[in-house]
Amino acid sequence: MQQQTAGEDRPALYTEEERRRRDQTPWTLVQGVLAPLQFVAFLVSLFLVLRFLQTGEGESAAAISVVIKTLFLYTIMVTGAIWEKVVFGRYLFARPFFWEDVFSMLVIALHTGYLVALFTGWLTVREQMLLALAAYATYVINAGQFIWKLRMARLQGERDRAARSSGPDVMEAAA
């Protein structure tokens, strides 16, 4: 049975045991470090790709930046799958992050498509950069999904702490 948050119809993001595993695993810190690094790589690459599309200059720098951003994506996806296994008992598509993981597959497919196009010459350079922008648009949406979940987790933690500090009488009244 899924734990419900007080006053809400949806299940809590984490059970007590999942929260304990999340807080104890080093993979949480790894994700916390990789996510902002990937975002910085994204911002730099976005600038370089847009500059190339606007001016035609800096093709190599733009291409290398997309490759670096993609390597960050692969790294965060692999370590995120390990994190999900530790916290939820499955590598991907755990209940609380199911739709984020589904959308992550599209993000990965577009980034991988860019690499295939880059290394095979399948598309023109301009088309490759437009594909990179499409991959980046999906990345921004996916990052927003995860930021929303982080906010939900923080709010759940605050509610749980408040409920514990209020004592059992308040918890029984809310039930």
C-alpha cells in the first residue's frame, strides 16, 4: 500500500524506507553534482550552437559542446538508473519517476541521433545543430519534470517533519 500525504489524494513520492535509502546512498550526491554540471554544459553548448546557426562560425566548438553535453546526459542517466535501483528497487520506471524516465528516453534518443548524424555525416551541419536544439528542448522539459519532483519531495519532507513534531494526536485527527 502506498503512503498517502496528509490531505492529498496522490501517493507520497517516497515511503519512509525509500526516503531513508535516498538519504543514505552516495548516488544522491552524485546526481546532485552531475545535474548542475550538465546544466552548465547545456548553457554553454546552447550558446555555441545558436552562435553557429546565426553566424556560421564556431562549427567545431558547437559540435564538441554537444558531444560533451551528451556525455553528461549519458552519465547522469546511468547513475540515475543506479540511484533508482538503490532507492526504489528497479533501474528505471519506478512509480514516482515513471513519466520522467519515459520522457528521458526521448531526450536520449534525440541526443544519440545527433551523435549518429555527426559521426556518419547523415545530416548537414545546420541540420545537425537543429537536431541538437530539438534535443535541448526536450532536455529542458525533462529537467523541469525532475525539478518539480525535487520540489514535491522537499514539500513532502516538510509536511512529514511537521506531522512528526505535532505528535500522534494531530496525525490521528488528520486521518
